[in-house]
Amino acid sequence: MFAKFRFATILLLCLVPQLASAWGDLGHETIAWIAQSYVSSTTSSTIKGILNLTQSDYIANVSTWADTYRYTSGGRWSAPLHFIDANDNPPSSCSVDYSRDCGSTGCSISAIVNYTSILLDDDSSSTTKYDAMKFLIHFIGDLHQPLHDEALEVGGNDINVTYDGDHTNLHHIWDTEIVEQLADGASAESFAKNLTASIKAGAYGWDVDSWLVGTTLNDTMSSALTWAKEANGYVCSDVLSAGVDAVEQGNLNGSYYKAHFDVARVQIARAGYRLGAWLNLIFTGKTAV
């Protein structure tokens, strides 16, 4: 399966440091539902054909598959593709450099490039396109979680924190707890409807027109790298703006959540909007419906 990413030994794959799954199920499914609001009828029917699905949640239905697959014996090779480990210096400086940060086993950016090219290739087999579609849907979501674009303390996995009285780690609360608190009990579909309405209204000062600037299939790596750099920037400005010691104190579901939840909100919205646009580009040649 996609040999270009399978040359690492099992030992190396077992040593891959990232442990958490970006956004958790709620986040990934919400991103997928948002994307479904922005795909054209042509894109929608093409995706359904590739995935052999007809139900209303045809993108959301497969949005978490890659997280399940990575923990199977046959899927360990895909673990490095969920992130890019930016070897920067937050909170003093944040940056993503592809040649520095994308390891020999691949990363989220190289994966997006690869699976996009597979879907664009008319000669790709139906089986190859099936897997490529599921991976691409997931990895575009992953790329927008700031700590999936960061190497410090294993992307925050080794930063111990407390959230709502539970002892966990910083990466996990950005994947799950902050998103769940933000959704306030809503399902992924309902949460996505609220965020889609906010996108269309330009709520929260969102400049939606800027979200697709530079997005092009002529240079897929540049597009993905732009999104990764944007997400990584939040590690300095928000996620770890006060340093590691600061987040290891207190209960983060209080003042920390209030100060930073908008980053999770805008990044989930951007991921869904961009995923829909990217799929439109692949199947219709233009981002808009």
C-alpha cells in the first residue's frame, strides 16, 4: 500500500513519538460535515463513488478511519503521516521548514501531496483511490491542529496538565477536551452547522476570503505548508504563549480555555472550509461550488 511511505522498519514506526489523534472524533467529524457544505454536486457524487457510500454523512463517515488504522499492525507505517514535527523554539519562535521537519518516513504535508496526486491520476486504481480519499480527508484535518505541527515535548504529549480535574496532557486537551467544551454537547453535525453559519456570516472577525489565498494544485506542497505554518504559529501566540511551566499549573478548563478556545474554533472551521475547497479543486478544477 503506497510503497513510497512504507520503507521504514517496524522498529522506527514503533518509535514515532506522536501519541494523540488530532481533534478526536468530534473534531474530525465536524470538519467533515463543514466540508460537505462546500463541495459541489459533482465533487459529492465523485467522492461517494470512490468511497462506495450513499449516506448523508459520506465524508464524516470515514473522517476518523486513519486514526483507527494507524494503531493496527498493518497500519503502523502511516503514523508519521499525521503530523509534521516543527523543530522550532516556542514560545520564542515558531516555524515550519519542510526539509528540516518532514522526516524520512514522511509527514502530513508529504502525505497530502501524495494522496492528492493519487486522486488526480486517472490511472490510479479504485482501491488506491479509496484509501487515498480517506487519508486525505483526515490529514487535512490533522494539519490544522497546532500541536500536530510542533515537535516540542512530543507535540505537547509530554506536557502534563489538568483539565476539569482530570490529569492528562496538553496535546490531548487540544484534540478533545477543548473541542468538546466548545461544542457544548452538540453533535458533530450540529456543531458543523453552527460553524458553517459563522463562516458564511463572517462571524468572529473571520476573513474567510483569505483562507484560500495561495491554494493551488499547481504546488500542493506550498499550499499544505502554508496551512501548517499558520497552525504552528498558534503554538507561540496561544497554545504555549506563556511557556510550558504556565500550562502545567492550575485547571485549564477555566481561564486557559477562555483565552484560547477561539483558536480551536477557527482552525476547525478553516479545516472544513479548506477540505471542501480542496476536494472541489481535485474533481472540478475550482474551489467554489
